Amino acid sequence: MKCFFTDNAITVYTDGSVVPCCRFVSTELEYNIQNIEPTKSLVDIKNSDTFLKVKNDLTNNIWPSGCKRCKRDEQLGISSRRQIYNENHFKKRVRVADIAIGNFCNLKCIMCNSFCSTQWVNDEKMLLENGIGHQQNSFNKIISNESIDKIIDWIESEETAVEVEIKGGEPLALPNSKYLFERLSSVKNNITVVLTTNGTFFPDWFPQMCEKIKIYMSLSIDGINEVYDYVRGSEKYSYELFYNNVQKFLKLPLVRINFNYVVQNTNIHHLKLCTEIFNDKFVNVIFLNNPKWLQLWNMPEESKAAIKEDLNTIPKSYLKYYKIDAVIKNIDNPCNKEEYSTFIKFSALLDKSRNKNLPVIAPHLFTKDSLDEYNKYRYT
Ligand code: SF4
Ligand code: SF4
């Protein structure tokens, strides 16, 4: 097996750790994962034992423990990050720098956690006190301008075109984004930026950068109207605000805009609606790794047929990589009793904390018994 990332990419996580790609599970690996802040150079990290071991294992057809997400996707018949990039990137002679520039986010999406969003710290603690989830190493990190300079040095050391993937937290809300974009606008390489944003910020410096750099924008959406607001967990940053910003982004000289939809039991019934509203843009389906209780199969069996029927009417041209068959295959897995029970308790406790009400947003996710269970945790 080969993987594009082992030779051609660096990825910086929100906590500053540097790994081969964003699907890599650094906690699974016994190696010494290094951090961007104390290191002198990303070239040194790229040549370190960790990177070499991952490459050697894959070459010898051994799945490294850090690569278990690709392994799982390939076993489920979903295109893995390894397969997608192997197919598209080897022939391009390009490098990839995947940068999460900090974990500050203004939202607290139900499937997220404190590693990616600072807004999750309190709810995570509350859930843990109620026996749900596991202790995260909470931190509040924005990578420094000096670290951004190290990334620029790595990019300039590669004499190729470079794709820079920028993520957060929420990158357009982070103060160091402007510095990163400014530095990127003056490097000698041929640069394209893939910006993943939740679309709730429209900084005044951003339009100017779109004139200088080729930017592909991926807007995360995950629902329409009340489902969007439920998944996002915010009163202030509503679907209406997001939609208005989308209209502004559409007027910018971006290379392309697409939408990322993380499919889960709470929002799968809105996927078709999303493709209808944004029907001239790609809606890219993303599968959830964790938490397990939000997986597509965790809903009453009697609710699945109507959802699958609806999904089957989505024209395949709207969905990037034609993943709808894999979505349906996931729904078809039997509902896991233990995960579904955790889902009910999780939703009730989160709704109590956020003043939300899932049975009103998605009544099809409940049976009579699970609604009683939900009400027990929600209102006591
Ligand atoms: S196999 Fe997958 S997880 Fe491992 S480095 Fe490649 S893309 Fe990343
Ligand atoms: S927008 Fe992204 S980083 Fe922010 S809470 Fe949602 S999933 Fe997490």
C-alpha cells in the first residue's frame, strides 16, 4: 500500500502536533508525536521516525494503528482519504499543508468536542459527570505567528505547487488567519487554499485575499433551518446568518464553493433538502467517526424506510463522490441498543443545558419508550 501523505504532506492539529494527515489518530500511536511550537523546522519533523514508520508500515502492507480511520472506511466501501488523494494528487506533483490554526470556535456542534471547539468545554464536563464521553485534554490554542512562519518555510522549501488546507476551530474567527493569508499571498510557490469554514464570519480583510490567492471554500452546513440551529447549538449564529453570508461568499472571486454535510442520525432527513437548496453546488457527504451514538443506524427501525426513500431521489450529480449508497448502507445497519440509549440520554442532557428540544426537531428519532426516557433526563 502507498499513501500520498507520507511523502508529500504535513498536517498541524489544533494543539500544534504535527502528523501525516488529518485522519491520522495520533493517540493510537506509541511514537513521539512532535509539536510545531518548540521545533525549529517542519522539515525535521517530516524526516522523523514517526513519519518514516508510518510510510514503511504501509509499504509493507501493514495498517499503522494511526491509520485506522482509512482502514475502516476502506472496509466499509467508503473512499478513504488515502484512496482519494492517491487517485487525485500523485499525478499533480503537488504538496499538501493541512493546518488547523487553533481550536477557538464560536459554535458547539453536537458531534464536535473540545479538541476542535473551545465552546464544548462545559458541556463535555457536564456529560462526563453523567457518565457520557471521556475526558478530553481541554486547551485553548491558537498557533503563533512564529509557527506560521515555520509552515511558510516548509512550503518554500518544496519547489512544487502547494495546496494549503486551512481549518480551525473556526479559521475566519481566529486573529492569526489574516497573518497566514498575508504570508501565503507572497510565497513563490503556486498556492491554492482549501478553506474549511462554518460560514458564520465574513471578515473585512477576506475579500482582498480572494483577489490574491486561489481559494476553494468548503462551507460546513449539516442541516437546514431548525436542524442547522439544533446541530450548531448556538442562538446567535443562526441558519439565517449563515445563509446571508453564503450569498456574500458567492459574490467573491473564489475558485469554487462546496458544502460539507456531516451525516448523522439527527440530520440525515435534511440531506435531500440541502441538495435542493444548493443544487448548483456540490454537497460533499462526510461520515462521522465519533461519537458512535450519533451514527446513522441509531434510530428506530420503523423510521428508516421513509428516509432511505427520500435519499434515493437525490440526483447523483449533486453529491460528490456518489456516496449515497454508502449512506444507505450505514442506515441499514441494525440500530445498536446501547448506542441508541446513550443517544437519548446525551440528547436530553445536552438539550437541557442548551435549552433545545430534539423531539420537536426530529420526532422520528423517538419511540414511545425512548421519549419517556428522554423526558426523564431532560426535565428532572
Ligand atoms: S493511510 Fe490514511 S490515515 Fe494513514 S497517513 Fe494515509 S491518509 Fe492518513
Ligand atoms: S463549526 Fe466545526 S469546529 Fe466549530 S463546533 Fe462545529 S464542527 Fe466543531
